[in-house]
Amino acid sequence: MTSKDISTFLENGALNRFYLLTTSDGIPVATKCFGYQTDEGIHVILSAASTAGEHLSYNSKAMISRITDDQDPHHDQLMVRAFPKKYEKEVDEEILKLDPTLKSVSSSPLCRYFLLKPQKLVRLYPDTETMHVEEIVDNIPNFGQSLLLNMKSKLKYWIRMSRAPFLTAIIGSVLIGASFAYWHTGKFNLLYLVLGLITAILLQASGNILNDAFDRSTDDINELTTPFNGGSRMYQHLVATPTTTLFSGIMALLIGTYIGFYIDHRVSGSIFSTPFFDHALLIMGIIGVLLLVFYTAPPVRLSYRNMGDLIIVITFGIIPVMGMYFAMTGELNFQVFMISIIAGIYVELILWINSFPDMEADKLGGKNTMIVRLGIQKAKTGYHGMIITAVVLQIIAIVFGLLPWFSIIAFLALMLYMKVRPIVNNCRDDNLQELHPALAMTVGLHLIFAILITSSLFIAGLFRYNL
């Protein structure tokens, strides 16, 4: 297909108005937009809230249909593949001449830029029921390139659906359990650590996905959403269907549960030949899975009954820390229980502050969280109170030898808390959007604490047993 052929569809070097047809998870969307054609391809700007922009992030294949009058003797459809691109001032200014509605968001994170590379022109002639197809061979990826592009899109899809930034919560707790076992007993098993991390990641991912499936009553009406609260928004942005969401959550849950059963079998033996209560991993796993599923799943919906915060401490602190410790050592004790409480509090801080902008939607949706019950002002005190509690418990653990003295380096995480503190203190019911930086910082606060406490335990263990 020559450049002349392309110009019959969109005029090179000029602005053009067309329909952009995209799809994700079988959901088709047609968006009217403007494109600026160059030799490189077709440049388009889409609002970040645009469903088409969301679709192109996970399925780069799209179709352009010209906007023509009814007298047009043929109907053209241009198959394209979209590639994210950076802001280009010259192209942007040309598009804004025809679409001034984008001016307020142009050159900001609220805009998405794509380069559409034409691959195939399909010209339909309804009167004669004929079709003419021309291809741009250079723009059509070979099998390997197509496979790589599809894998990349699928990876982005699952990362978004599982809410990957929050997976650090469970990863940190598993690492704390493994490092504490090494410092406390000198025992360490790399296989159990790897399998434990995979299990924990799958189970948390399943919990996040199932939460999207069962918590739509509040997510649908939530107007104060960020990448850190309000769910993945995959369903709300028409990127995933409820069926796909539910199926994905169940599959992650089943695979994670199977690996968990395997670890328990290796640690405690066959469940048919040993007493049930010798299988501490299995017992904790069953409790954790039930809490994850019924966190939002009907008819129990524990998070709607003011139990969400306690469940987070249990499933993201106590169970992963104590579970990994038991996998490494085959025993449980008060020391690891206390450490698991500290880890759980740091994870709970993430849920706590993320519930601030969700408060109105939760209230309208009947989700009776602690933030809804307390209100913003008392909830701010609760946030600071949890930090103080975690610090006090860590000091007690160090003083009484439950943690090595070297673990005081974990207090460096409080430097980030000092930045979060004024943001939290200044938030009110009418300016919750200004709290958004604190949401990201609280995730960072937990991550830094987990890295520092894990590192200190491993280093202290090295000095204790090998040096």
C-alpha cells in the first residue's frame, strides 16, 4: 500500500476526523476523535479518562472508520496498531486547532498520546457487495514481534487487574518471616521462600481481583479515585467484564492454594498420616483464604461489617509472617507473633489511609468501615496512633531481645512518615483529593520498613551464625 493510497483515507499532513474502534475483553467501543497524519503514522490524543485510551493500553489493535456523508459510494476501514508515544508540541498544537476541548488537559498526565501505524485498508462497496483489501507489509509485525506485543499487553492487563503496586504488602511480610526465622534459629530454605512468595502473591492478587468483582456497589459511585484507591477500575473503564474478573480471581486463588498445599505437605507430611493440628501452615492457609474471599464476597462481606481492618492485619501480617517462619523452622512462638503484629500494622496503614477518599462512596454503598464510623478527624488520629503503636512494639521487641539491636535501622522509614504527617493533618472532608500524595507515600513507608527490617535480620543472622 503506497502513501498515495493512505492519503485517500486520511490526508497526509492534515487534520482528520474519524471513529476509532477499540476493544478489550470483548467489549467494543467507538470513539470520535481527531488525528494528524504524518509519514510516521497517525498521531492522536486521547483523554486519560477515555475508554479507547484504556483499551489501547491492553490491546494495541484498533480500527479507524472515516466519518463521511451518506452519498459516499464506499466505506473504508483502516486497521491500525497503536503505540504509546511521548508528548510532541508541534503535533499537539495541530490537533488542538480542531479539537480545543483537549486544551485543558494537553501536555499533562491527563492526556494519552498514541501513534497509529496503518496495517491494512479494507474498502467495502455495499452497492456491489465487493471488498478490496490492501496491506502495508512493513507495518505488519512478524510472528515473533506479534507474540511479544501480545504478551506485553497481557502482562500490563494482569498487572493492572491484580493491582500489582499493592503486592509489596504481602511480599514484605513473607520476607520478614523468612529473615526472622534465619536470625532466630539459623534455618533458611530458599525453595520454601520462593514457593511462599509465589503463593502469597497469587493469593493477594486473587483477593484484589475478587474485591473488584464483589465490591462494585461502592467502586461504581466512587468519584475520588486514584491508582491507590477505588479498585483497579478495570470494570468501570470497560476494560474487563465481570465474568473475566471473577474467573481470574478464582484461578489465582486455586493456583495459590494448590502451591500452599504442596508447601504444607513438604513441611508437615501427608495430611492423611499426621494429626491435623500438626499442619499449622494448612490451618493458617485455610483461615487466610476464607478471610480473603469473604472480605467482600456475599453473603458474609466482612469488610462491610467493620472487620476489614482486623482482617488486613491477620491476612497480611500475622499469617504470612508466621506461616513463612513455620515453613522454615517447623515451630511457632510468641516472638514471631509479636513481629507479625508489627508487620500487620504497617500494612494496615495502607488500607486505612486509602479508605479516606473512599469514605463517601463506602457510606453510600453500605460499607461500614472504621473510617465511615469514625469520620475523617478521628481517623487521622487513628493513623498516627498506629504508627506510634508499631514503633513502641518494635522498641519493646529490641529491648527484650525479640529483635536484634541492628533492627533499629528500620526506624529510618519514619523519615517518610514525617512527610506524610502534615498531609494527613491538613486533610478535611472537603479536600480529600489533596491527600493523594500521602496514599503513595504510605505504600512507600511500608515498603521501606519491610526492606530495612528484612535486611537487618539477615545481616544480624549472618553475624550470629556465620561470622
